[in-house]
Amino acid sequence: MTLPLYYYVLGTPLGVLGLIRWGCWLVRRIPAVLYRPMRGEFRLPMSVVVPVYQEDPEVFTAAIESWLANDVDDVILVIDASDTACREIASRYPVRVIVTDVPGKRDALRRGWRAARTELVALVDSDTIWAPDVAEEVCKPFADPRIGGVGTRQSVYGSSGFFARITDMFLDHRYFDENASQSLLGKAVSCLSGRTAVYRRALLLEIEDDFMDETFWGVPCLSGDDKRLTTLILERGHLTYMQRTAEVWSTFPDTWKIFFRQRLRWARNTWRSDLRALSRKWVWRHPFLACTMIDKGISSFTLLLGPTFMIIALGNQNWIFAGVLALWWQISRSAKLLPHLRRRPSSFFYIPGYVFVSWVMALIKLHALCTIRKQRWLTRQVAVENGTVVRTTTRGETAEDESGQDRSSRPGEHAQQGVPA
């Protein structure tokens, strides 16, 4: 059968691009399958440091109890002076409280690790709930003296709607693909998520000046603290690792508006960090890490070619081509999400939504690249103005946490998804 010329015009470049993208994915996927968490009985003293700003009381209470249940040496809560509710909750538990009136998360983190006295410090978000064995599991990679930081595996807490399911899919893809392959090939994970990341305290003290004084094109950096800390650890010749057996749960956005704001902030942070890293010599000592950074940047552009071809096909009424393309997306994304689908088979029916959100995220990344110098938290009332970190809350505004949840509209009850009792 001879196909019309436009089938070849549309299909050939898309097919070539697909082969390239699949090749890049296989380079990550094969080592990711071979990844295994560290084993052993190694344990070091650990403190938990938590910046707290207008956190949901129920989530915050559950989080504190989960950290204490892990038998850590110290829990240090650095609470914003305006947050009287969280200060009252903290007073019920055997934790240390540091009250701060300095806006911004970075200063709170520094105050916390300076107050710690243990060899390891876990930097944790105030909405993050730990499994009972997190402290035990995250210590194991530190048996290797070259390891400077260890990350955990995140899952979604507190919601069961569309965004929760899609976020859960993205998280599993991250921890069973990107982070797993980076851990196996070079022990250089590009970002230890700020939800829970554990560092050697001596290294935090060593890098704190560079952490606090970070700028990009002359503008002080407000967010991106987890990416910056990870990069500074790697720059100094230490290694980073993801311990997937250490599982934590965090809240995530459940509306398009907050989702967009959170992803825009993350995308700007990633562009700044990766562009800076690729211009430095240290990253090329970790060739697999450098390649994944380049691949991630390129994919922000190539990902949008698929829907572009689909729109052209529909406009020309090429129904066969459009149908084959849609079927391919369903099959290919299912293959890439196989570890997640084994855990939650019903996510197969969310694949079209996952694909659509992927396109939205690609657009957000391009917008972030075009606005890379802007420094606003977007989901907290804090920003950089005239080179200084300032509060931006005005009368009538509602405070939002860094996960993007509007405090005034959060439900009073939260359905737990797989959280240990």
C-alpha cells in the first residue's frame, strides 16, 4: 500500500526523534533496573532540622510524631515568628524550637544545622511524614566516607484526586528512573529533594557561605535550596545517593493554579542550577550526571513536537496518523511507567492525563527559561526585591505553604495513602 506523501513528511522526523528519545531513556533505564539500595547496619547520630511556615496543623502534628518515632537524637524546628499555631503545636512535644523573624527558607535551614550537634543532619519540610525506618535506612549509604548527602523516596500524602495520581506517577518515574540510574552510575544524584535530605553536618558548615550568598546573573537566589545544597556537595568532590528504602510522604498541589506556580519555581531553579553546573569543570567528572542534565534541557523542547504533529494531523484530517500517535503515547508511557503500574495498575487509565500534564510542564519549563532571572517563591509570601529577601504578604492575602496548598482552603481531614500507622 502506498501512503500519501504527507504521512512520510509527518511521520519520518517524529519517528527519528522517537528513536533518539528512546535511546536516551534506555541509557537511564538499564542502570536504573540494576540499582539496589545500600544494605548493612551502619548508623550515625542524626538531628532533624525543619523550617516551619504556616503549616497545616494536622499535617504538622503527624509529621512531628513520625520524626520522633524514628528515634532521632534531636528535632529542631525553626518556626517563623508569625506562626503562633505551629509554635503551640511544637510545645506539646520534646523538640527544640528556634523562632525567627528573618524571611526565607535558607536562613532557617542554616540556623537549624548550626544548632545541631550530631554528625548527620536531616533537612526536612514541615509537611513531610516519615515511615518508621527512615532514619535507619538513610544512614546506610554513609558507610561510604565519600558520600556527603543522601536522599529519600517521596510519595503523595493527603489527597486522592487527579493531581495526586499524576504526581504519584511522576514521583515513581523519578525515583525508579532518573535518581536510581544516577545513584548507580557515579553516585551523583542531581538533586536531593528538600522534602527530606540528609547531609554530613561538617559539610553543611563548610558550604554555608556559598549556600547563603548564591546569586544568578547578579540577583540573589531565593528558592532552589535543595538543588543548591546538592550541587555544592558534588562540587567539593563528595558524592550523593538516593536510598529508595527510606520512604516519606508529602503534600502536593491539587489545583492548576498552584501546580503551575510550584512547577514554575522548580523549573527556574533547575535551569539556573544545571546551566551553571554545565559551565563548570566539576560536573564533567560525573559524565552520566552531565548527560542527564543536557537530556533534561533538550527534552523541554522536543516533548512539544508530539502534540504539534498531532495538531497538524488533526487539522489535515489524518485520522489514521493521529490514532496511531495516540496509541503510541499510551503504550510508550506505560512501558516507561512500568514500576509504577506494578504498584498501582489502575494508573494505566491515567496515562492520557499524564501525557497532557507532561506537555503543560514542558511549556512551563520554556516559560521558566524565558523568565529565569525572576526570584519569587510564588507559593509563599516572600520575594527578592532590590537585592533583598522580603515578605510580600499584604492585607487580604492568604498564606500558602511551599507545597502550594492554600491554608484557608485546606480540608480539615486528610486521607492517608499508604502511610504507616
